[in-house]
Amino acid sequence: MRGQLSYFQLYLALVAAGAGALGLVFSLPDPGANPPMTLFFAAATLSLLRLALPFSLWLDGLLTVLGAGALLAALGGGAGLPPHHWLALISAWAFAWLFVERLSGAIRAGKLPETGTGLVIPVMFGLALLVVWEVVTRGANVPAVLLPPPSAIAARLMAETHILWADFVQTFIKSVLPGYAIGCLAGLLVAIAVDRSPFLKAGLLPIGNFMSALPIIGIAPIMVMWFGFDWQSKAAVVVAMTFFPMLVNAVAGLNAASAMERDLMETYAASYWQTLVKLRLPAAGPFIFNALKINSTLALIGAIVAEFFGTPVVGMGFRISTGVGRLAIDLVWAEIAVAAVAGSAFYGVIALIERGVTFWHPSVRGGRA
């Protein structure tokens, strides 16, 4: 019913149903050629009943799944998609967008719980992108050297698990984690020293801002010359990339405590270190964790790029550079997928720790990491 939908949602509903109706017209001459596709077109057309009858948002989700299944089934022959089948892609994408719009609106209105239900939105969005990627690359016969389909990347992931694991250990375990820990800890300790000394604050912070702007492709070759081709040079690049974001954020965080709070600590005759530990470091927590989250992605990028300039015959960056040279693009995308999952998981762990440590901060109390 019109009262249940916004104008944008109504537009999406009409696009989804219109594309389905048009596809049904083209499918009627030979409805048995692809029964799942004909069924989806018919169901999409029937969704116009929402203009007169209540239509659950979960039905939009079901139509999305039905359309994705019909499209993937139509790709089985390997000859690409018939022209009118692209209407199913438009319709299924519109149904997915409409479902996510209605679900997020129901959560905001308090009709559905955010816990658990809120995970459906990113899952649906991510799966929809993968289906579109698969359908476009295989349906349009895009050459694999330009963009392989997700199915080919997944097959390469399964076939080259041992290589991908060795690359992950070399890059993430040996380079990223040590460099991240050293860079962040050093940045925090120097920030405390800078906060203690006005001379260091006036001298180091401008240098820090300058060093943070240096391009990684300029730092990496120098580190390889200094520390060799193994993981030590990659960890050194990670240290250089993570040190200054932590320094700048920590210095700003140490000044976050209000004058009234600092005056209260002086009233209690607290020493500098007592004030630092019990007031200023906790107040700087959101700033420090902000740097930690930023550095969690910078560290992985820095280690991978550094491997382009010299490394043993193992590592994510090494595999990406050699894979491109051998036109093994599916292996390159498999490495990218592993890096993306590792980086996202690393960020997520830091965000979870932040929730537990800075539980008092308004952003955490409001449900945002």
C-alpha cells in the first residue's frame, strides 16, 4: 500500500515489478526454456499487488533470492545471458535495494530488533554485489584476465589454500603484527614524552606531520636496503606508517581532559603520573583507539606494498605482483580477498576491544564502535 512506502521505495518497487513484467512478456513465447527465470518474472509482476494489499518486506527479500537463483541457474550453459534476462538482474537488484530500505526503516521505527536483524542488511548488500559481479562477468563473457567471476576466485582459493596460507603468515603474522605493535606502542610513548615537554611538542609534531605525508613507495625501497629482503624490512615500513598517526592522535587525546577535571586532580594532590594514568589516558582512549583502527588498515597496506620492492618468494605482495605478470588474475583476486578478510577481522577485533575499554564514551553507549 502506498502509505507503507516512501516515494523512493515506491519507485524501487515499480522498477522491480516493471522489469519483471517486461521480462515475462519476452519469456512467454518459450516459457519452458528457463522455468526458474519465468517463475521469477511472474512473481515480480505479481508484486504490483502491493499497491492494493499489504506486502511484507520479507517477500521482497524472498523475491531477491528467487531472482538471484534464477540468474545463476541461467549462467549454467556458459553461453552468456539472453538479452531479456538482463531485466531479471535489474529487477532482482531493485528488490534487494527495496528490501534493505524497508528493513532499515523497520529497525529505525522499532518494529524489529537491531540485534541480529541488523546483520541482514550488510549480508544482503554484500551477497547482492557478489551476484551482480558473477552475472555481469559470466553473462557478458568478460575475459577472465580483465575481471574473473567470484566463482573462479573461490575455486582458486580452495585450490591454492596452502600458498595463500603461507603468504598470509609471511605478510600478516610476521610483518604486520610486529610492525603494528612496535609502531603504535612507540607512537604512544613518544606522545606521552611530547605531552610532558613543550620543546618536544613544538619540535616533533611538525616533523611528524611531515613524515606522515611521505609516500610509501618512497619509504619501502629504503627499508629493504636497510633491513634486507625478509619480513624485517616490511615490519619496518609498517612501523613508519603506524607511528605518526598514533603520535598525532595520542597527543590530541592527552589534551582531551577538561580543565575542571585536571583542577580536580590537583585538588586531590595527584602527581603527574597519577593524573596521567587515572584521568588523561582514559580520556585519550577514544583518540588512541581511533589511531589503532586507522593503523590496522594502514599496516596491511604498507606490508603488501613493501613486498613489491623485494621479498622472498612468499608473501601477499609478492604473489600479487607475480600473479599479474603471469596473468593469473584469479590468484591475484584470491590474495586480495584474503587481505580484505584479514584487514576487516583485525579492524573488528580492535573495535570490540574499544567497546570494552571505552564503554563510558557516548559513541559506544550509542551503539557505534
